[in-house]
Amino acid sequence: MNLRNNAFALLFSRGWHYAGSHRKLFVIYMLMFVGAQAFELIEPFVIGRMLNDVQIDLAAGLKLGDKLLLDVGKYLLMLLGVSVGFWAFHGPARVIERYVAFQIRSSFKAELFRKVTALPVQWHSGHHSGQTIDKINRATTAMSNFFQDTFEIVYMVLRLLGTLVILFYFMPIAAAAALGATLLSLLIIALFDRILDKQYDELNIMDNHVASAIHDYVSNIVSVITLRLENRTLAEVLRRIYRSQSLFTVNAKVNEIKWALTSFIVMGMTVMVMFWYVQSNLLAKQVILAGTFFTLFEYLRRIGESFYTFAGYYGVVVRQAADLRGVDTISDAYDELDHSADQAEPLSSDWRKIRVQNLNFTYEDDKHRLHHLNDVAIELVRGKSIALVGESGSGKSTLLNLLRGLQKPQAVSVVVDGTQMPHGLRHLAAVTTLMPQDPEIFADTIAFNIAFGMDADRADMIDAVEAARFASVLGRLPDGLETNIAEKGVNLSGGEKQRLALARGIFFARESSIILMDEPTSSVDTANERLIYSAVLRKFADRCLVSSIHKLHLLELFDCIYVLDNGRVVESGTFSELLAKNGQLAAMWRNYQVVSAGDGLGLSNVAVL
């Protein structure tokens, strides 16, 4: 059986997997629920016996005396014992159940987060972050809610099966009728659910589109307000919401037809069995005992109640299963990854030289732009700084992404200190940090933006702030590192946001021996930019630092320069060597000087396009 097609099987199997070391508790509380329901199943029998004894005693001419009161009192004490026995099992089991549900949810969410962060940038660029977040929240909430209420399922099943067993023992004909009605109802439910399951999946996809729109508009609320797009964005959100209305209506109708049919079947069975019992006793000229009549009716009612409970609960479970299947796109993408990288040992802490050769890569992004590198060779030396220069689209950012392991090359040879590395660039991932150009700033404190909310030494954060030339900005903020960016009156310019993001990169690069910078200062003013690079190069003088550079006045700070053109390395050497060659860099430098002089801004203010 394909577990994905059965809501209960899917949820139970996934929950069992993520219960991990708590599976023993899972089994324990399930057995406790069985014990609790066993007590509850005794209740109709006890009441029926009490009513029968009272009827028989009264028919025999006994008056309401001590013996009759004693018999009634005995049965009433038994009912009290049934209640105590039920709660002795049910109460503790519920506490354990909710504890295990919390552990399952925590383990599941952590696993999804681990998989999402392990997926390549290429996958993330093709999947909307809002939809991914919505899927994860829906799936983890569904898993948690299901396992917080598993007693409903256990009681529903045991109430049905237990009642059938009791009826087979005391009244086989009634049990056979109840079993037939049960099987017919289950068949109808299964047939209808084939339709409903597909509809729930479609409704979930539509809800994901709604979530992505809300995520986009709220994330860019400043643009929405300044461009006066409030009504238009609301209209778009409503359009996406109401796209599901017709399918939602059809789904509701199909669901109600399903439960109406099962209700008629169960009630019809109850009426026929009760009629048979009365008729058979009358034909046999036997007394119809009120207790037996009540017991039979109560057990049949419980069969019907099981279906009514199932009716209310199963729709929820099917929806939960649909929510759970929603994250299969994440798990499937993760399973398709080449996990040989997990076997790639990180570089030794004392590595000296890395030779990257025959690096080839081709990739078309979501905007249909082609990125490629052809037979690129680059040498990373411990304690040396490298600048990557070239026109926009020459391959600088692509090369940095490959060195960081964000994308996988078609071919590459990596030799570290004379040793060929079997997994290529994957060996570099654990010791490499990339500082991107676009700053990602969180609506939280400065400290959170630097340390991502992790426990961190204040001195290390201040050190990163100073290296990123963010100290002057921090000094004017009301609460220093604890200033919340989301608060009214706290505004950071584009350059200040870049410096804050750069401080984060510097902070987390402390344990990396290869540091990559993809123009993280493109919006920073000229004076601060040069000071930042000087500070970063000093701070990481014992590491290998590679940075893409557009502003050529910074090149003299680097030990080696690689010039890229159309995905190829066309020149490499020191700044003075490349100028002396009078090649491509020399031509770029001359143009840089001419444009700078024409603008009257000075060399440091002009960027090569």
C-alpha cells in the first residue's frame, strides 16, 4: 500500500519516524488508551445488568427494600469504578501523548529546516520563500495537531471493534448486521476520499499562492505604501483567495454527501436490529428486558457514534495529510542531491596552497541568463589576497558561488598541498565563508543582525563592527547593539545596511580559512570602502581572501589579480605586473582614469561597468 494515499497511514508512519527515541513512550500511551477504552466499553453492560435486575426483582414482587437497594448500589459503585479506571489510564496517557507530540513536531521542523538549508541556491531561486515557509508551517502544525489527539483515533477504532466483539458474543445476528453496515460505510468513504484527497491537494496549492502574495507584499510594505498600491495588492490577494472558492464549495458538497450516505446506512442498521430484537422476543413470547434493550441500543449507538466521530475527524486528518504531503517537494529535492559531499573531508587546518584547475560550469538562471565558466584555473594561497576583475557577466560572482559550494560545477580538479581531492570543491565548503553583495537585514536588533540571535561574545561583535566601519553608525543609535531596526526613527541607508551585513560576515568568518567577498561594499561611500578593505585584509591576513572588485582603485591592496572575460581567466598577476603587460587590465585602468577625470569625482568614486 502506498502510504501517501492513506491519510492515517501517512501521518502515523511519519510520526513514528520522527518520534525517534520516544517511540517507547508512544507505544506506552497507546496501550494506556486501550486500557481506558476497555473500561468505557463496560459501562453499557453494567447499566443494562442493573436495569434487568431491577425489572426482574420488581416483576417477582420484590418491593424497594434493602436487597434491591443493595443490588442497585452495587452496580452504581461499579459505574464509579469504571469512571475511576478510565481516568487512571486516560489522564496520564494524555500527558505523555502531548509530550511525544511536542517532540515529534520539534524533530520534524528541525529536519525540514536542515533539508531546506542544505538545498542549493538554484533550488531556492525556483521556489518562492513564502510558499516554502507556508508549507513548513502547515506540515509541522498538522503533524503536531494529529499526534496531540491520537486518542480520538484509538477510541474511535476500539469503540467500533470492541462493540462488534461484545455483540458477537451476546447477539451474533446483531453483530453481523453491524459488521455489514460498517464495511459498506468504509467502502463508501474510501471511494469518496479518492476525490476529496485530490481536491485537498489542489486547495493547498492555491493557499500557498495566497501565502506567497502576502509574503511578498508585507516584505516590501514600504514600496506598497510609497507607490500607493494598497488597493491593488489587496485586490490581488483577494483574487488569489477566491480562486479556490468554487473548488472549496464542490469539496464541501462531496464531503457532506459522503457522510449523509454513511449516516443513513448506520441508522438503518440500528433500526433494523432493534426491530428484529423486539419482534423475535415477541414471537417467542419472551419478556423484553429493558436492560438488554438499552445495552443493545447503546452498543449500536456507539457504532454509529464512531462513524459520526470519524465523520468530524477524518476530514481534518485528510487535510492534515495533504498539508504533510506539501513538504514532499522539499524532501524529494533533498533526496535527489548528490550526498557524496557529506563524505568530503574538510581541509586540514594547516593547508597552504589550493590549485583549482579545469573548472567548467554552465547554468541558466530563472531569468534565462546564461552563466558559464570555461577551463578556469585559480590558485588559493594561505595568507594571500586575490581580486577578481572583469565586466559585468564575466563570471566573477559565478566563480565565488562555485568556490563556496552554492552550485556544482560540471568538471573541476582540486589539488591541496599536492594531494588530489576526490570530491573537488566540496572539500572547501566547511572552511569557506561568502559575503554577498545584497544585504539581508532582519527587523530585529543590531546584535541579532550580526550574530543571528546566537550566543556571542560582545567583544567579538564589536570587533566585527569596527572592521566593517559600522562603529560610527552604532554610536548614534539609541541602544547600541540592542537597538531594534524595526523601531520608529531607526533608519539605515543602503551603505549602512551593507556595512551591517558585512559586520555579520566578518563575525562568522572568524573560523574560516577561505573568505570570499562578492562586492559587499558596492553601496558604501569611497572613503569608508577603502578603510573597510584595509581593515578586513589586516584582520584576515593569515587566511586566503578572494574578492570581486569593480572599483579599480582598490586593486593595489591585493596580492594577486585575476581578470575574467566571458567566463575565462585572460590575465593574472600583481597589479604592477598586469599594468606592465599592457593587456586587458591596463586598458580597463586607462578607461577608469579617463572617466574619473571627466566626472571630476576622483578615481575612487568611479566603478567599471
